[in-house]
Amino acid sequence: MFSKKELKLAYVLAICLLVVGAVSYAAFPLKAPEEPIRIMYSVTAGKVLFDHKTHGSETGFGVDCLDCHHHPGESDEETMLACSDCHAPPPAGQKVNPTCLDCHEADEIEDAEVPNTGDAYHAQCIGCHKDFGAGPVECSQCHVM
Ligand code: HEC
Ligand code: HEC
Ligand code: HEC
Ligand code: HEC
Ligand code: HEC
């Protein structure tokens, strides 16, 4: 059994947590997804570690955000999306990915050739490493684990 003192302490703690929760919620309203630091892709070919922060920062490889977040709709940090948001194939029976419809009419883009997510990564990641003459280009240099 709990003593009265323990119970009182528990109530005080619970109220404190509630207040902290409410204040945090108000201070950090919902906003665009955070810029990731590192991303680990788990694929059957072997895991790939992508260091987002180092690629994009001046003290790292200094790649411009828009070189990767390439679609015209991704014009500022607030609108940068995950590649898969656009590059995942449309659901069965639909001609275009629903994300596109946030910004376009279906008939205006249904002929666009959008590579699937895997091909989009390979083309962009490897393409840039080749252009720079630096960074991994062989399967086993990326799919290391
Ligand atoms: C070398 C390529 C590259 C550069 C440079 C880059 N990003 Fe990214 N970014 C990515 C990839 C890849 C993802 C992960 C997308 C996924 O997993 O589908 C990502 C994800 C994001 C996300 C999360 C999107 C979501 O919905 O989860 C944000 C926000 C973001 N980047 C912002 C930025 C900003 C701001 C910069 C510049 C400071 C930047 N990125 C530079 C490739 C890059
Ligand atoms: C966040 C908003 C946004 C999303 C999501 C988006 N687009 Fe766009 N798209 C734009 C803007 C802005 C332009 C440039 C102005 C224009 O041509 O309408 C553009 C241009 C285009 C163009 C013209 C050629 C080019 O690349 O400049 C095509 C084709 C296109 N989008 C297809 C798509 C498809 C397919 C999807 C989904 C896979 C998609 N867009 C998702 C905003 C978006
Ligand atoms: C807002 C939607 C959108 C996002 C987010 C997006 N793409 Fe694309 N991507 C497209 C569309 C639409 C096309 C085809 C039409 C075009 O070329 O603009 C395309 C084409 C490509 C191509 C083919 C070559 C080229 O540039 O035309 C590659 C490679 C590619 N994307 C890689 C990526 C990678 C990697 C990411 C994440 C860092 C990403 N895309 C994020 C919409 C998007
Ligand atoms: C627009 C250019 C660009 C794109 C796109 C790009 N990279 Fe890189 N990447 C670089 C550069 C530059 C280096 C640095 C090479 C050096 O200095 O040794 C690098 C290095 C790396 C390295 C080795 C260093 C480390 O961080 O461990 C890995 C792994 C890597 N990239 C993975 C990726 C993956 C995965 C993608 C796609 C999601 C990607 N890169 C997309 C430019 C790019
Ligand atoms: C620059 C880094 C890089 C190199 C080099 C690379 N990959 Fe990948 N690969 C990735 C990333 C990142 C993904 C995750 C894509 C996703 O989440 O859909 C991936 C996904 C895959 C997938 C699962 C998705 C798909 O496309 O079916 C396979 C299979 C794959 N890679 C095989 C290979 C093979 C084979 C090679 C060599 C010819 C190779 N990769 C070279 C980074 C790389």
C-alpha cells in the first residue's frame, strides 16, 4: 500500500508533468518536418547510412539543399519533402501519386515520368558522387551493413 504522503507526492508530480506538457505543446506548435541528421535505410541489399547534416552543411560537403530537394515546389526549407513522398509509385488504380495533387491538377502532370524511389536515390546519389569525383559509387561502398 502507498502512504498518504506518497500518494500526495504522486499527485503533485502528475500535475507538474501536465503543466510541463501543456507549456511544451504551446511553445512548439506543429511545423514542417525537422531536417534529419542521419538516416539509416534498411534494404535487403544492405543498410545504407546517409549523413544528411554533413552533406548539407558548409563545414561538411557543402551541397546546396536544392541540389537534392530538386522539385520546383521545394523552394524553401518549409516545403522540403522526403523523396518517397513524390517518388513512391501511385496507389493501385491511380495515375499519379497523391502528393502531387497538393500542388498540381492530375491532368497537367499525368504524363510526367517519375522514377520509383529506389531508382531516384541511385540516380541522384551516385550521379552526384560521379560529378564530384568523390563519394561512394560502388554498391558495397554504400550498402555496407
Ligand atoms: C545530398 C542530398 C541532400 C541535401 C544536400 C539536403 N537534403 Fe534534405 N533530405 C535528403 C534526403 C535523401 C532526405 C530523406 C528523404 C527520404 O527518406 O525519403 C532528406 C530529408 C529532408 C527533410 C525531411 C523531410 C521529411 O518529410 O521527412 C527535410 C526537412 C530536409 N531534408 C531539409 C533539408 C535542408 C533544409 C537542406 C539544406 C540545409 C537539405 N535538406 C539538404 C537529401 C538531401
Ligand atoms: C509542393 C508542391 C509540389 C508538389 C508536391 C509537386 N510539384 Fe510539380 N511543380 C511544383 C512547382 C511550383 C512547379 C513549377 C511551376 C510549374 O511549372 O507549375 C512544378 C513543376 C512540375 C512540372 C513541370 C516540369 C518541371 O519539373 O519543372 C512537372 C512535370 C511536375 N511538376 C510534376 C509533378 C509530379 C508528377 C509530382 C508528384 C510526383 C509533383 N510535381 C509534385 C510544385 C509541386
Ligand atoms: C515534390 C515532389 C518531389 C520530391 C520531394 C522529389 N522529387 Fe525527384 N522528381 C519529381 C518529379 C515530378 C520528377 C520527374 C519530372 C522532373 O524531372 O521534374 C522527378 C525526377 C527525379 C529524378 C530523375 C532525374 C531528374 O532530375 O529529372 C531523380 C534522380 C530524382 N527525382 C531524385 C530525387 C531524390 C533523390 C529526391 C529526394 C532528395 C527527390 N527526387 C525528391 C518530384 C519530386
Ligand atoms: C549533390 C551531391 C551529392 C548527393 C546528391 C549525394 N552526395 Fe554523398 N557525397 C557527396 C560528396 C561531395 C561527398 C564527399 C566525398 C569526400 O569528400 O570524400 C559525399 C560522400 C558520401 C559518403 C561517404 C562519406 C560519409 O558520409 O560517410 C556516403 C556514404 C554518401 N555520400 C552517401 C550518399 C547517399 C546515400 C546519397 C543519396 C541519398 C548521397 N550521398 C547523395 C555529394 C553528394
Ligand atoms: C550512393 C549510395 C548507393 C550506391 C552506390 C548504391 N546504392 Fe542501392 N540504395 C541506396 C539507397 C539510399 C537506397 C534506399 C532507397 C529506398 O529507401 O528506397 C538503396 C536501395 C537499394 C535497393 C532496394 C530498392 C530498389 O531499388 O530496389 C537495392 C536492391 C539496391 N539499393 C541495390 C544496389 C546495387 C545492386 C548497387 C550497385 C549497382 C547499389 N544499390 C548502389 C544507396 C546506394
